[in-house]
Amino acid sequence: MKENWDLACTKVIESEGGYKLIDIKGDLGGQTYAGIARNPNPNWEGWAVIDQGQMPPNSMVQDFYKKNFWDRVKGDDLPTGLDYLVYDFAVNAGTGTSAKLLQRAVGVVDDGAIGNGTLTAVKAHNPEDLIEEFSKQKEAFYQKIVEKRPEQSKFIKGWLNRVAHVKEVAETMVA
């Protein structure tokens, strides 16, 4: 829902560690600022500010998240709670992956792009049920990462904690 953007953005940035620069050894995304990973997003304008020893304005981060994640997963068109859940996972695993998991949860072709067919199927489902199913798929996704790349096991506890926390917040948004 359109009116959930501000809350969803705030919650994602909290989950990503706030407005600070982080560089964790072994993190495939590389250096991150407010959750924006440098390796997959080398052209984000905030890196030029950071490289000059300054911190980008919060609005620069929020604009990036809105354009590259919220809008791509059709956050404005998803039901309350599910919008935050799908958006948060898009930030963490990519918009295509998040869209595919949503599509699997509603039983449509998982092409990784949320369109009218996906949105129609979403509306035909109970949001609470979708939150539950989507969260289960997220857990399985992270488990598969660790199966394929055991060196990533150091992140599994944090990933699963995030799944549980985001699910809990999403459920309160629906209620």
C-alpha cells in the first residue's frame, strides 16, 4: 500500500543497521551503507559522497530504495503487511527473487516480474496466509544458500532472525 512506504523504508533501514557504513569480511555484497551494497550497486550516487569522507543525506538512501526496490515489487499495489514483507526481501535478495517467491506463494508463473496477473492472484489470497507462506519460502531460500556455499553459514542466524522479525512486523500491519 502506498501509505506504507515510509514505515516500510524505516523498518528496512533499521534491519540493515541504520545509516552507517559497514564492511563485513565474507559478505558478497561488499561494503554497505544503510544496507546498500557496493558490489551490486557500484553506480549509486551515494558512493561518491562516501568516498569523499562524508555521509549521504538520508533522502538519497530512501530515494534509491523506493526506485530500485519498492517500486519494482509494486509495493504500492500490494496489501498492507505483504508490501513490507516483499519489499524487505527484495532489498536483501533482489527484486527478481522476491517477486518469484511471491509468485510461487500465489501459484502463478514465477517469472520474477510482478505484473497484473500476479497482483490479481495476490488479491485472491488471504494476506495473513501469504505472509506465512512467503516467510517459509524465505527461510528455505537462505538454507539453500548455505547448502551451496557453506562459508555463508555465518550469516544464517541473522538471516533467519530477520525473516522472523519481518514476519512479525508484517503480521501486526495486517491486524
